[in-house]
Amino acid sequence: MDNTVLSKFASLPEDMQSEVEHYIDFLFSKVKKEKSVKKVAPEKKPDRKFGSGKGMFTIMPDFDEPLEDFKEYM
């Protein structure tokens, strides 16, 4: 396999060889970056408790009444 890759690389024009070298450098930097980044556990959110939102919202008495905008369709 090495000979195949090297022969393909050698058959490319110089400007394309330069692009391949840049791409290889990019891949090495990406691997280096992934190794240096430690996997951090996601921050644990506090447990939700039933009723913790009580009083935060109010429903108007006419909530279920038909809207005036739709009277012509009824």
C-alpha cells in the first residue's frame, strides 16, 4: 500500500503535491487537537420536582372561548 500511495503522490503535479502536504498537516493537527481535548462530563442539571412551577403561569378565565378573529369561520 505504501508504494501505491507514494507512486500516486509522485505522479501528481507539484502544486497538487503541495495541497496533499497541507491536507496531511491539517489531519495531523486535527488528531493532535482531539488527543489534547479531555472529554468532560456534561453538567448535571438539578432534579425537577413536581409543582416547582406553581404560580409561575396564569390562565385567563376566557382561555377556552372562541377567538374573535375566527368568528367568520364558525
